Amino acid sequence: MRPQIFVQSLGSFLAGNIDGEWLDAAQDAADLWSEVEQILAAHEDEEYIILDINDFGGIDIDGYEDIGKVSQIALALEEHGKPFAVFYQHFQRETVDETLTDYEDLYFGSYTSEAEFVEEYLDNFTCSEVMNAPLMYGKVRDFIDISRVKNVLDSEYFIEEQNGEVYVFVS
């Protein structure tokens, strides 16, 4: 992900102009703030407004959001991608640092389907020799009701599907 913000001088915006700039948000907060200050200096203004965002994975950024917070979110998105965006939308903490720490502790994985998650869960947390043991009409695995296992796992995991991807977090 390459999160960007469209920043403009508030005074210029209130005067009816749209003459801001797209900035790469995934950079150190001091560097991002320096770019915002250049925009403000060009308009002899002290206040900015974020008019648009791009590639924040569905995370809402307020027009007057703190540039340091925007930078932290963008850097986390650049490092962790869409799974962090999903986590942030559902489990935002008091600070971005707290959210990131919890994300790193609770993120379980990304899958193409819930069934793939359940299959991997069964492979990792059961004896594969038992699961693949031959029976008269198949293997033990063939007789497991994946939807019932998924219902049990729903109490232990938060599962979110977005755009054909399934993101799993420990509850």
C-alpha cells in the first residue's frame, strides 16, 4: 500500500481554491509535516486541511487529523498492508502505537476463504497423521463438517471477509 493525502492550506480552500498537493503519507512524521509546512508557507497560512486520501484501506482520516497520527497509520499500512487496515477499523485503540502492538499480537493470517483458514487450523492444531488416516471410504478429514468447526472457531477468532480475502485475528 502507498497511502497518500491531499493537503491544502485551509485559507486557500475557504477562498474557493483547490490547489493542494498529494503527499506520500508513509514517511516520518517530521518529514511529512515539513512538506505540509511548505504548502502552508506558499499560501502564508498556518492551518491545513486534508481534502482527500488514497490507499488507506478503508480507514477514515479526518480533514483536520494530526499529521503525526496520519504518518503512523500510513507507515503501519505500508508495512502490514490490508490486514492492518481491517484490524484498525474494528479494533482501533487509544493510540496508533497501541493498535499496532495489539495487531502484531492478534493477527493470525490472511486466507482466500474461511474454509482455507479452517483447513489450515486443522492441519496446524491436530495430528495430520490422524486427519489423513485412511478409512474404508476416504480419510478422517473427509468426514469433518468444516462449517461446524468454523462456528466453534468464531468464538475464538474474529474473521472478516473483504474483497475476496479473509482476515483472521485472535479474539
